Amino acid sequence: MGQMASTRRAFLTGSVLRENSSYYPPGVTDESVGNCTGCSNCVDACPTKIISLRDRIPTVDFQVGECTFCGECSARCPERVFPPEPATSFAHHAVIADSCLALNFVDCQACRDACPTTAIRFKPRLGGPFVPVLDTDPCTGCGACVSVCPTQSITMTANRMEVAHA
């Protein structure tokens, strides 16, 4: 599905850069997607047109736009592919790569402006433009930041569960 970033830093920090990534629509899991018949009702229902069928499986393309979690895909699905209640987030969050313009001393805050949950903020940097800081807690993985990034420096990575020590 994806490949690890080629830099040691990205590997050690857990940043995953995906090429031609595929994500299921919100709430769809590896198990539930097995119920999909490829009818394309979810594709037709999506108001932002980010859902398409890839090998008869619904996938989301954040290069096209964002998921608004409207639930239309779920409401139109005749099978048990989506959860009973519409999802309000994905099981992934955004990651900002080192190729980001702001990190390379070019003023850009397009991702911040597009983020509906203000998960991306910019902090001052001495001698250069503000730099992005992503807070993964409010990030829903909606992809609003992905399509507006002029350098395609934003990708998604799976949320990790913290392990509690006994």
C-alpha cells in the first residue's frame, strides 16, 4: 500500500511517505470492505468527489479534496461496509515532510488556512517565516491540507495507540 520514506530521519521518527496511497472512506476497515460489492453508490454520493473505486474497492484520494464527514457515502451504501454511525475521523493523521516550503524559508501557510480543526499552527522562527506544527489530537485525517499543499509535502500516517505501562 505504501512505502517508507527513504531518509533515516523519516524512518526513525515514524514519518511515512506514501506514493499512490489508498485510504478507505471514513469508518471503513479492512474487515468491512470485504462486504463491498463495488456498486459505486458511495462514489456517486460523495459531495467532494474524493471517493473512487480502485479494483472495486472504495478509496479516498486526498489530492482531489477533503472529507467533510457528511455521512452521505455511508447513507447510500446498501451493504455493511460503513459503520452504523457516520465516522468523524480517520485512523490516520497528517505528517508534514521536510520538503514543506515554510521549513525551507519560503512563506506558505496554505495548510493552516485549509485545516478545519486548526490542527496545523505556525510558530515563529528567528530569521525566517513561521514553521508548521501539527497537533495530532485535533487532526481528523480529513485531508484538507493535502490538496492545497503546493509541494505535496503533506501525507498521512496511521494513528498509533499509546501503550500504558503497568
